[in-house]
Amino acid sequence: MLRQLFFGGVISLANIAIHALAMTSVIGVSRAASTRHAERPRLRLVAIMVATVSVLMTFHLAEVGVWSLGYALLDVTPPGADRFYFAFVNYATLGYGDIVPVADWRLLGPMTAMNGVLLFGWSTAVIFDVLWKALQNADEA
């Protein structure tokens, strides 16, 4: 069990580091973009939000890829299973259950889900912050 918690923790921390880089970049760029004067503030707001969510989705896909790589390195999935799909189902807490990890690594599924829930929540908070700041700057302009 400790081995599962250790490797799950390492993969989770790697994803948290990736997400932190994404968050600081998204916040910095969106704040800079929202403070510029725009002739069409609504269009600028749409562009900021589409860009923000697109970048966050891209980073979430990369984080699923990190879990998938971890599953491959640890040989967690049954032979022939699609590791990226398995990682994505766990990360998004969808839980189809059509692929299950080998018994020795069954804690990695819930750890992946816990990591995904935390990072999705963090993304939601950043999306709200970006929208809030963009709206405040639009009102001031």
C-alpha cells in the first residue's frame, strides 16, 4: 500500500507542478490582456475566456498523459488496455469500470481521481478569477 501511495503522490505532485505553471501563465497573460483598451470589450472578454479555458483544457490533457505514462511505467493496466483512456476516465472521475487496474496497484485509480478533482477545482477558481478581473477592467475602461 505504501508503494502505491508513494508513486501516486509523486505523479500527483508532478501534475500539481504542471498545473501551477499553467495557472501562473494563464493569470498573468489574461490580466495583461484585460487591462488593454479594446474597441470591442465584449469580443475581448470572449477571446480572453476562450483562450483561458482552451489553455487549461490542454494542460489537463497533459496531466492525464502524465498519469498514463505513470501507469505504463508501473504496468498498472491489464495487457492490451488503453492507458490514456484509463487515466482519463479516472482523472475525470467518470468511472466506467470497463478497465480495472491490476490488484497490486488498485489505489492509483482513486488517487488519479482525487488529483483530477483538485485540479479541476483549481481551474474553475482560476476561470472565475480571470472572468472577474476582466469584467472589472471592462467596467473601468
